[in-house]
Amino acid sequence: MPAVAISTPESIFPPFSIGGAHPRPKTSQLAIRIKTMGKTLLDKVWDAHTVRQMPNGQTQVFVGLHLIHEVTSPQAFAMLRELGLAVNYPQRTFATIDHIVPTQSQTRPFADTLAEQMTQALTDSCKEHGIQFFDLASKQQGIVHVIGPEKGLTQPGMTIACGDSHTSTHGAFGSIAFGIGTSQIRDVLATQCLAMAKPKLRRISVNGTLRPGVYAKDVILAIINKLGVKGGVGYAYEYAGSTIAAMSMEERLTICNMSIEGGARFGYINPDQVTYDYLEGRERSPKGEAFTQATKYWDSLRTDADAIPDDEITIAAEDIAPMVTWGITPDQSVAVDEPIPAAATFATEDQPLIDEAQRYMQFAAGDTLAGKPIQVAFIGSCTNGRLSDLRIAAEAVRGHKVAKGVRALAVPGSMEVARQAEAEGLPQIFREAGFEWRRAGCSMCLAMNPDKLKGDELCASSSNRNFKGRQGSPTGRTLLMSPAMVAAAALAGVVTDVREVSA
């Protein structure tokens, strides 16, 4: 196998990073790479991780960081055993449990025998292959896309793979991060490489100042509404513009998290001082002079000023309102004060799906979502289960009570998020308002655990998908919105324009 092209000084990164034992180009080669003009971050990171071009046109790509969890990984380890293969770079793989872990009692063995079996299978495989496992006993467990950033595992310029579609989250740091299937997990474990086609690049620039009551979740829902769930097929998204630049890292994580919902293979944001400030001092980040050198390298990865994407769109931040999905795909959304559109306003080929969505959701064209009664409110997930999300929601519910008949859950994205929230007194605020404060996990985002909807309950959710049955009931209904909007709905018992509550 040809040597992997590496463009970073090995001293910058901890052992799992792109360096390792692979040969590196000479300094002169490095200088040429950095000085090449007219390249996007996608070009630079892709080139740095290219092992070879394959006869079928795909690229053999080296994976710098591999994240695994209990749902898609046990089968991959079984495949390795059947083939008599070992994990080639165990120091580049990190494991956690998140999807099926209960958020009430997390005492082992779990009551759900399948959840226990999958967790034990991952535990045994990590021990067998020397993979670090952030399990419950470690006190570092959490949603895979929350713990990667918070530990400093996720860094600019990386290629990151995980058996979960929302791996695009990590692109917020200026990395190329993508979800993979179980057979590909096997391949990464065995070879640290994948065969992939390089996508085209669409730059999405959002400029201006967001109005009060409008958050990162509203921005990404507005983008998906504009481009559609298939709009990103064949593309990666580069998020840019003054609005994105002004966002915190946690807001950027929300944006990149839902890139896959727009059909994009992944999405990223160029690294900047916000990125570096977030990473500095984290457990797995470079330290001291190595961090200074790292930031210089990370700066070099930014898209060149004269680089031209394959496509570009611009959105005015002032035009974005609090968004709510009304249908069964993430692009079926409206501003909270706008009516649900009629099927006739869509392309002919899309009209059957619109009709299906309105029947399933028990809505009609012309209905306004504001005022629709909800039965469940869920704050959490890899989209909106971070400390800043919990702070926003806690501030909204402070001193108020959840409406009668509403079941409300607040679920931290990781044990570390829970510790930070507890230090600030957030769980007490939620409990006093009538929320259930749960332990870390994916929870009601996908209901592979006991947190599920019942019957045709309508749920105000800060998660990322509103598919049929997504939250555990085959007739359950999901309205995606920001944590602030979820909090407002929980208090009122109906979908509520958060701008009216905070006015």
C-alpha cells in the first residue's frame, strides 16, 4: 500500500491523530501543499488523506479518527473474527454507548436483554482489541457526537468516520466527518481506510444578525427547507458567512449535525479562533507550544479566498424565523407563524408525499402550527443536548410549570454535560418546572431505548428527524424545533412562538 500523504507535524497531535507511523512528506513538500492557491478545505483535507486513486474512480481515504457505539459496531467486530483479522490501529478508535442506553436507571444488566447483549458485546470487543471505551463505569459516557468534541478528540483537518449518519456534526471543527455502515466499520477497523467518491462542494453563506428567538436550529431547518432533503445529494456543504462566523462552537455543531438531513454527505465550517478557543485545554487537544503550532496548521486548512465551490447560495439571517416541521421529513417545515402549504404548491412528483405527510400528522393545508396541542416535549439529542441548549431551555422554564398533561424530558448529551449542568443548578430548575431530568443518552431522539412516544402523541422535539415512527410509536408525531421553542411549548401545552413568550 502506498504511503499515506501527511501534511502535519507529528508533534502537534496526540497518538490517535493523522500522524502515527506513516511516512511524511519533506518540509519542502509541506510548504508546496500549504501554499497551493484556490483550494477549499475539502480539497486540502481530502488530498492529505488520499492513499491512492482507485480504478473505479473512487479514492482510498485514510480515516484519522474512528468513533463507534453499541448499535452498529458489534456486528463489525463479529465480521473481523470470522475473517481472522485484528484491529489495525486501535489507538484511532474510541467507543461509547448512547443509542440503546436507558436514561432512567442505568444499572447493569439493563432490563432490555438486547440492549444488555449489545453493550456487553461492545465491551468485550473493546477489551479484546485494546480500544478505549467511554462506558458508564468510566463516568465519561455520552452521545458519540457530544463526547468527541468535548474531549478534544475532534480537531480540524481530520477525516472522521462513525457508524451513525449524524457524524457530520464533527465538521463544525473543519473536519471531514461522515457516517458509515457496518461493513465499512469492519473495513476501518481492519485497514483504517475507506473507498469513497469525493463529493462536489456547495457553499451556503448565511449573513446578518439573527432576530431574537431565532437559533442555530432554526438556521439549519431553514436551509433544509430551502434546498430540500435531496438537495445535497452528491455534495458536501461548506457553511460560511457572518452569521456562521458569529456562532459558538456548540451552535456550529447543531448546524453541521443536520447536514445529512439535507442529503449532503457531510458539512463543515472553516476553523477559526472560535474553534481554537473551544479546543484549548481539552483532554485530547495539543498542549503548550504544540497547540500554537497546531493552530498555524489549522489556519492553513481554511478554504482559500480564491477557491470556487461547485455551487453557492446565500441566505439573509434576518429572513429566518423560528422554524417548526409539520410533516415527516425535515424539509417539511414552516415558520411558526406561517400556514402549512397546500400540496398543489409543490412539484407534481412531490405532491403524494405532501398529502401523505398531512394525513399522518393530522394536519391540513392552511393550518398554523402555533396553538397545536402537544403531549410530549423532548430536549436532548446530538443536535441539541449540549450545555448551551440546556441553559437556554432552563432559562425559559425557570419559575414556570409544564402544562398539565404534557410529559417533558430534559436529557444531557453526556455525563460531562450533566456534571456541568448540575454545577449550574439546571436540573433543579427543570425539575421544579415539571420536567424529568434524565441521564445521558440518545433518549427519545430515536427510541432504541425505553423513551418512546405512545399512540399518536404529538412531540415538540429538539432532535433531528421527524420520520414516521422515529420516536418509538408507529403513529407518533414529531415536530422539530429549537430547545427554546420546545421549552415554550412544554409550558403552554401548545406550539408557541417563543418570540411572544420572551417579548
